[in-house]
Amino acid sequence: MNGLAEKVKYWNPYLGGALLGLLLFLSIFVTSHGLGASGGVNRIAVAVEDLVVPEHVDKTPYIAKMAGGDRDPLAHWLVWEVAGIMLGGFVSGLLRGRVKVQTYHGPQISPHSRWAYAFVGGTLMGYGARMARGCTSGQGLSGGAVMSVGSWAFMFAIFAGGYGLAWFVRRLWQPEA
Amino acid sequence: MNTRHLPEALGATVLLLASATLAFHGQPDLEQKWEFLAPKFEPLLAEREVYIDPAELLHLMNDDYIHLVIYDVRSESDWNEFHLVDSTLVALENLKLERDRLLSLPETAVVVVVSNDEMLATGAWKRLMAVAKPNAYILEGGLNLWLNIYGVPDEETGGHGKASLGKPDGTLRHPFKLALGDRHAAAQPDEHHLQHREYTPKVKLLKKIAKAGGCD
Amino acid sequence: MAPFDLVSLLGVTGSYFIYLAIGFAFGFILESSGFGDSRQLAAQFYFRELRVVKVMFTAIVVAMILIFWSTALGLLDYDQIWVSPTYLWPGIAGGLIMGIGFIIGGYCPGTSLVSAATLKLDGIFFLLGNITGMVIFGETAGLINTFWNSGYFGTFTLPELLHLETGIVVVLVTCLALGMFAGFEWIRGLIYGRAK
């Protein structure tokens, strides 16, 4: 299942990057914000929490800012952007026959293990994204384009973390040596 | 020559050229920024829409709802002689340092720029617009007019009488005997014990652009 | 001058529609570039694939050049652009954690949305983990409050840090990005040989 041969069907990354850069510019130009993702996911998470345990939400300061009392965490542009991202990803996949229930995984591990690793990685990502006040889209791309020092430090930290651990978890991704 | 990488080489060259020419062109300084903004904001000055009467400023000073910021752009010696209570002394060149403060003002904020007459304050107002476009106004007639109205008792100036406003030259024309700064009565006039002065209110509260940004 | 006050121009619903459209384009570009595939993303960290750096840094450089040309020409008001404030230590710590999460999970929040949208199960599990991690953060935020607010520099930009003109920094960043592309390609060649 080493589908790297499929890369022929993906756009040239420089082209994709240039288009993304243009989109980022237009976003800032029209709305004053760059792109964002994790903030929207966070708000959805908070909205779910608010449904299930509203009194707890009211009492926890970090979340109450977004959803305490009458506040609607979903009434925020990030949520709409997240909805758009999923829609755009879906349509793009649909057009190229890539909408399929399947699990992408490295050749040395099984789909089931992959699910577990994805969940763990996702949890770390979610926690880290809140810690850093953004993810690669918001802090990385957008903050990077407007030259925020914190964003650049953040980006280098991500690459350091990823490359630092890569060798130790190579079994997850690399073909057998 | 390896033509396989030609598109990439071209792209790289384009980016380098675009960034190099940008560095050459430079970013606009405050004066240039004002020029970009002038078509929209010059009329406000010409139509006197942003000049507010001293009585309106007094009203703002006493309004608890309004978050009032008064910038005094005069010299330090003038400031020491007399300045309004809760005003901030800022030199013209240092207005750009107020950027962070200005950009984080609440919706209820009003900025008023004062000088002795209006000239220095008008220049400062233009700079403020170039720096951060706050909801800012200029004290009409300057502090000279203010002091004519909310007047200092004759004792304080030794009977000098009202300042002439006909030929504004930017100087403070109330020769105080004592430099009391904001401890003069006129620094914070008591609105309730004064004769009501008619004025055309010009201050409007602006709705702020929602500034929640990034991924937060 | 741009940017615009969308809500007063289009109303709240209208402004939401703009963000929906922006998100749509974002998701479309990501998926088309292969970012819905965790194998493509993770391969970056083994130098087998260089999509991540190429897309990210091309995007940043292109956007940067467009942004600062617009401000130079008076089309865009730099003061109205949102520049995320720098909280240095939590930013770095969060970045390290995210890097680890990236190599274990194979996605980042944005790309996991795209992956989940194309029904990839690993993407969906990642997203669920993402939400879990965020909830955990929300619950424990009080404990690390001091750290989370440490290293605050306000809006702090590279030109301010380096005491260089904006335009010069743009040139430097462009050179950095191009250098990275060349460098990474060279490393890839070293590890995997010329045969691609």
C-alpha cells in the first residue's frame, strides 16, 4: 500500500503553494485575517462540550470566553472556514475519484494500528495547537506571511519536533529497509 | 543546461525579482500613508467634521461610558504651565509608538488631540490616521479657546484677559503666573456649575471590525 | 483601502459566506496537492517527499510578496491586518508537541479535515484525537496559565527583531525558502540516490 506512485496525480507542490499563497493574500486583503483551521475545530469541540456539560463550560474560564452563558461558540468565522475546508476537500477528492473509505498507512503497520497512532497523534496535535494558539495554517502560514516572530519560531519548532522523532517512529511510515 | 528544472528556475527568479524590487521600493512612511488616506480624510478636515467644540470635549470628559484618550502634542514647557486632566503628552514624532495602544482601544473609545491653537493638533491628527485610524477628533480653537471659556480667574494670569484667537501662532496665550499643569481649575471644569454652552455634537462611536484573528 | 469591514459591507451572514468560500478554496488546494494523504505528509520527515516544505514556504513567500507590495502601493492597510501576537515559549513548546503529533499522527488540523472529508479513516481518527486533545487543553488550561502567557512580546515582527527594513526581510525570507528547497532536494538525493 505504498501509494507514492500516486503522486503523479497530485498537483506540483510549487504550483499548489503558489495558489495557496495567492489565497492567503486574498484572504488577508479582503478580511484582514489569514487562513485558519484549528480554531474552528476547537470551537466545534467546545460547542459539543456545551451541549453535554453546559454548567461546567460556564465555570471554566478558558472555555467560558467562547461558550459561557448565552455565547454561541459556533458564531465565528473560523467555524465557517472549517466547514468550507471540508467541503472543498470533499469536492476536490470527488472530482478525482479519491473519495473512498480507506486508511492511509505505512507499509509496515496495519490499518488498525494506524487508527490508534492517528488518534494519539491527533490528541498531541490538538493539545499543542491550543498551546501554541494556532496550527500550521493559522500560526504557520498566516503568521509567517506577516512575519510574526512567534509564528516563525513555532514553525521551526514543528519541524524540529517532527524531524527529531522521525527516526524513532520510522516503522510507522517507512518501507522495510 | 538542465531544462527539466527550467520552470522552477523561472519561478525562483520571479520571486527573487519581486522581493528585491520590493526592498528597493520600500514600505510607505507615515507621510506617504497619509497621502494614500488623504482623499478620504482631507474632506473631514476641510468640512470641520472632526473639530469638536470645547463644550463637547468637556461633555466627553464627564461621560463615564466613553473611553476618552486625550493626546496633548505641545511642548513640555506648555504642558507644565497647563494641561487637561488625564491627558497624555506625546511629541509628534512619538505618535507612531502609540500604535499598539490605539489598535486595542474598545468600541467606546474616543481620541481627542489638543494643542494651543489647532495647527499642531491637526498635523498630529493626520499622523494618528496614518498610524492606526482611530476614532479621533481635534479640539477646535485649541487650548487657547478652552481657557477663554473655562477661563482662569484674573489672579492666575494677573488680569491678562482673554487670549486673542484671530492670529493663531501656536503659542499658549494665557500667561499663567504659576505653572500648575493640571492643577488649574480649568484643567477639569465642573460642568454642572457652568453656564451651558451650545455646541454641535460631532463625536460618533464607531463599530469596530471584529479583530479575533488567526486560529484563536 | 483594504482590508474591508465585511460585516458592515455584507452583513454577518454575507461575511460568513466569504469565509466559507475561502475555506472551500483552501480545502480544494490542500486535497489537490495531496495533503489529505498522511503518507505524503509524513514522508516529508524522511526526505522521501518534499511537498510539505515546498507548499508551505512557497505559499508564505508568495503571500508575503503580494501583501507587502500591496501595502507599498497603498492598496492594503498594514495596520488593519491581524498579526498574531507572539507568546514565545508556549509557541515553541506547542510547536514541538505538534511536530511530535505530526510524525505520529500524520496530519495537522487543517489537513486532517481534508482527509476526513474524503472519508479516510485515519483522518477521522486523527480529527477525533484532535478534538480530544483540545478538550484536554481546555480542562487543564488553568494549571499552566502562567506558562501559557509567558514570553509575550505583543505583535513582534521579524523586521523589528532584526532591525531591518521590511523589504530586506522579504528578500531574506525568499532566499531562505529557495535555499531550503534546494537544500532539501540535495539531502533527498543523498539519502535515496539520484533515481527518483
